[in-house]
Amino acid sequence: MIVKSEKLLWKYILFMFVIFLLVSIICFIDNVPILFSLMMWGLTFYLLICITISLGKTIIMDEKGCTLCFLKYQRTYKWEEFKVKHMDDRRNIYHSPTDQAPYSSFVLFSVKELHKPKNMLPDTYNCYFCPFSFSFFYVYFKVDDMHSSKPLPYPEIYTVDEKEFLEKMQQWGG
């Protein structure tokens, strides 16, 4: 089973890159002090890199374990190595489309203990607190509004079919 974020994600990353360029141009045109403009440039660039790495991985799962890949770097784990295997289902908590409904049910795997706040979604934790980590991964289950005919306002981030995923995990012992 191979899991990736969808192609729409790259449009968001391109949008972040445009913001990065605009911040750079504004800082240099408006005679903003060099130290401040370098800090803004650095912060924007850092966030761009964090989002690209944390949401641009490919997850390859099979009966032996899982491999996390980004460009040419990859890290493989056996299912027994994961100390944290946590399923969180928040479908009954969210009631409106603005309540992060598509990301209301997920499974998190980690080889070490995570210090993620309970109410924080794993993609947020990954992007801002440990973007370069290859020691954990997560998948979101597709929810009903992801199957609508209208284009979605958000990218699919590591989404899987719940039934298929749970069957595979039961077979593989994950």
C-alpha cells in the first residue's frame, strides 16, 4: 500500500513560495532594516521547507513494515519497532465543514513517545514541531465529504480508505 499527499498539495507549496518571494521583495523595497528582513526571509523559507518535507513524504506499507521516503532519503521500520500505534476518531466531535471534518479520524505510528497535545492534529504537529522527523507517520481516513463531486478546498494529506487500511493492518500485524 502506497500513501502520498495529493498533487493539490504542491499548489499550496507553490503558493508559500510566492509568499516567500513577496516577503523578500517587500522587505528590500520598503527599506526595512536588514536584520528584520533577513529574519522574515529566514522564517518564511524555514516554514516552506518544513511544510514541503513533512507533507511531501511517501509512505510505503507492506507485511514487513513501512518505509518513509522523501526524494532519495528513505527510512524503513518493521511493525514491531513502533512503540506508539494510536487511532483517534473525532467524527462525532466535528459538526460543520469548518471544523476540520476531513481530518477527523486518523492513525498515528511512532517509534518513540511523542509529546503531541491531544487536540493537535498530526499534520500540524509534524509541520511545526518536528518537520524533519522520519520516526513517525500518520494516515487520515477518507470521510464522506471527500467523495463529493465538488472540488475540495483542502488537499488530501496521506488519506486512505478506512476499511482497506484496517484490513491490511490486521493481516500484517501493524
